[in-house]
Amino acid sequence: MTSVDPHAEARFSPLHQAHVDAGASFTDFAGWQMPVRYSSDLAEHHAVRTSAGIFDLSHMAEIRVTGSDASAYLDYAFAGKLSAIALMQAKYSLLLTEGGGIIDDVVVYRLGDAEYLVVANAGNRFAALDAMQARVARFDVTVADESDDIALIAVQGPQARDILNETAGFAAGGDMIALRYYRAMNGAFNGTALFIARTGYTGEDGFELYVASAQAPALWDAIVAAGADHGLVPAGLASRDTLRLEAGMPLYGHELTLTTYPAQAGLGRVVNLAKSTDFIGRSASEEGPSATAPVLVGLIAQGKRAGRAGYSVYATPDAADAAGEITSGALSPTLGYPIAMAYVTPALARLGTEVYVDVRGTRIPATVASLPFYTRKK
């Protein structure tokens, strides 16, 4: 199942000129030219942990589901019981294949009695959309791709709420202090409606703002101006990756794939086998992976040499055969030591188990650790 046409022309965010003006370096991400950094990865990472960072996430996919059967449809199409979401609540869920593999991991918002917003990963936009549309036949629903009409800006970090409250033209439709995690509210910017969610992918408190693409540049500039005295910096994909790794959050294409069962990735709880209705992937999920299937663990090592995606993991310093593979790894900017997520054989998955990561020909000892590596103080 192909998500991105490798021959398609590069796509640009509605905020592209703002990134150019800020001196961003760009990288191809799912066919989009997106900022990878503006100044330095470390500076942007630390800003999010200590003050705030602003991210352009306009490459993400927004798919609206409406109709009298919307709740029943989502319960059938996805692994979670999405009909149980309260109004203006969000829920993390999984879109599975019949065989139980993961097409995409998504966040679903309930906007009304018969209206939901599904936010999918950029690289899986068309795979998710195709799968969702293929599952509508027995339901009175409409599945509409609105990705090109919506821009997404995230403000993450301890100062996020104060910055938004001081942003000229920004108005929340309620008390942002009282807004709970994975809840949302309506708002406005210069009279144009926007959608405010207290969600994120960094391990910090923060907000994600869904706004009409045409209004995104003005909103971005207003937030940057309001954040100038708070230490806000624009942050790119490089810092976003180390932030989410520290928070133990999976990334599709690394920790999650079409051949990964949710249970292997520690996401078995997301698959609601208790719901009475059938859903795509149910039979395979009930059977689950084999007893020898690799499972996702955290790894912590000493020193400064970090394992990276694709590096092999061994049970002993001189083992001939690999017993696992790193999916994401870095020298943690916050913690100061190497961390990684890896799939290893079940025999090595127990907390405290010592394993060895092959880092460019040298086997570095590492210890199996619980996820997340970092949790913010509340």
C-alpha cells in the first residue's frame, strides 16, 4: 500500500515562506518540503522543554467523518471504541489491516453528535483515506479529505498557554487553563474560526491549532511575536524527533508498520476487544502475535555513542546472530545519555536486561528500560 507518489512534485506548507524567512533548512518528509531545523537541533529541543517551541504540522492529514452512522462506522473502521468519545474529546486509535497490521496511528476528535475529525500521518494520508473509504459501504457516512484546506500549528512547552493568551487576534472559546489533556475547544483568530486541541507529540504541555490555510501565515507571525519575550523559538522536525523519542512516542515507519501488531508495540490497550461490535482486524488481534515475535522496549546506554535506527541488538558481546534492531535512537538532549527504542526477542524484554548495540562495529552495552524515558513535571 503506497502512501506517497515518489514521482510527484514536492509539496509546500502554507507557512513555507515564513520558514524561508526564518532561515530554516528543509528536508523531504512524505513528499513535503518541511523545516528540519532553524538554528540548532539542541537549541530547539531545549526551548520546548524549558519555554516553548512552535511547529508547522500542516503536512498532517485531516479527514472529516459525518453522518448518522458516524459513531458506528468509526467503531468498525478503527480498533478503539470511538463511539464512547465525549463531545470535544480526542482519542488515540489505530487503523488496522484485516491481518492486524497497522495502516496508521491517528488521533480522533468528536466535534458533534455525528461529526468526527480524524488526524492521520502525512506519509499515510492516502493509505488511511483509501482504507477509511473502503469501509463505508454499510454505513450512512461521508468521509472527506480536508487536508489541503487546513493548516496545523503546534505550540509546545511550559510557556505555551501564556504565549497563546498574549497572541494578538487569538481568542479561545473557553478557559484554556481548565481545558484538560486530549480535550478541545473552538476559538478564533482575527474573526476566522479555528479549532484548539490540548494535544501534542513532544511530552510537554501544549496546544495544536487547526486553522484555514489562508490564515496560517498571519497566525504563525502573531504567535512568534507574542512568544518573543517568553523564549519561544520555531522548531523543526529534528528536534520534534528527539522530543517524541524521549517521551516514548512511536513514529510510523519506525516503531509502527503494516507488519507490526499493536501488542508488539505496547499498544494492545488501544485495541478494544471488549466492544461488542466487529471491527477490521479483530480476528487477527484476538489471535495476536506469536510467542516469539519481537516486542518494543526502551534502551539506555552509557557514554555518548548512540544507537540509531537500523542498528542491530545482540544478547551478548560475542553473539553471532542479532536478537533485535533499533527503530529510533539518539543521544538524549534532556537526559544527556543515549536512548533508543528497539524490537527485541521476548527473552530480552525484561526490564534491567543487559544487551549490546552494534554501533559502527563496536558493541555498546545497554539496559532495557521502561518507556517513556522522560516525563514532564506537572
